[in-house]
Amino acid sequence: MVPRNAIKKDAVPPVRVLAWELTRACNLKCPYCRASSIDGREGDMSTAEALGVLDEIALLGRPLVILSGGEPLLRDDVFEIAAQSSAMGFPTALATNGTLVTREVAGSIRKAAVRRVSVSLDYPDAARHDAIRGSGSFDAALAGFENLRLEAVPFQVNVTVYEENAAELKQLLDFAVSLGAQAFHPFFVVNVGRAADSRIGLS
């Protein structure tokens, strides 16, 4: 954490968007993961430390706070962090692979006043998506979308663009629209973490 006395209000322009990787833990092992996700949660902040970070963020303005990972839903305190972020006036979003979004989880996301959830898709079909992200991950993500819809939680589709799926963007956009997504966000692979070894990104 940054010492609070090291951040002086008005010393930097207001931060507009802050993506916070709450954990490196993830239930998937995507070859382009910039966080080099792991199975366990070693090295994660405690709940108290994470809530303290929100106080530090408040010194930088009122940015959109995106709770990310790894897979943030593997933290059992993610809803507490999200609720506190929302209560402090930060527009709060959650970035997930969607596979852990049960109806109960979607309801907890709604109760935490999360404004939008992003769910990642690589392809508009199970065979190719699962080949990258793991068996069953496509159907589990679709179930996550449906549970978010049932709980009236706005969601968007995120796409990591690399050589093999770059030609699929139009089909993915159409698929996102058919799911009821409020937005469609393509991202380039950043060659750090696991992506630095896989070299999967566009030239």
C-alpha cells in the first residue's frame, strides 16, 4: 500500500479509471493472462488492507473502480469491498470470466451496487472458446450472463484480441448484442505475465 501521507490531494490530476487486480487467483489459465494467475491466494491483501486502499483512492478523485484479477470472485470479501467502494461514491465495476456467476452471486453483485459487470469471451462458440480458456468455460460464462440478466445487473462483453480470433470480432459483437450486453470492449494482448511467454498477441 502507498503511505497515506505520500499522496497529496491535487498533486496529480484526478484519476478517471482505476483497474484494481484484487487477486492473482483464478480458476482458469488463459495463455495471455497479464497477471500470470495462480491457484492460491498467497500475497493477497487482507480485507482491512483492501478497504484501506479505498481511502487512498479517495485522495485521487472519484474514479471508476474496476475490481479485477485474476478472478475477483475467488475472494470471499469481494462483495464487501465492492459495497464499500460504491458507498464511498466510486462508480464500481467488476471484471470476471463469468464462470462463477451463479444466481446467488449475481444477487450479491446487485446488492453491492456494482454498476456493471464485464465478462470475457474469446469466441462466439464453445469449442474454440474452451480450447483457450478451459473445458466448460463457455457454457459457464453463458450461465453467468443469464444470471446477471435475471438479477437486472448490467453487463458488457470483453474480448481479448489475438491472431487467432481477430477475424471473429464482428461475430462476437453480434453475439454480445444477442446476449443483451450494454457494451462491447475489445482489448489487445499486453505482452507481460503469461502473455510474454505465449507470444499470442497481434504483431
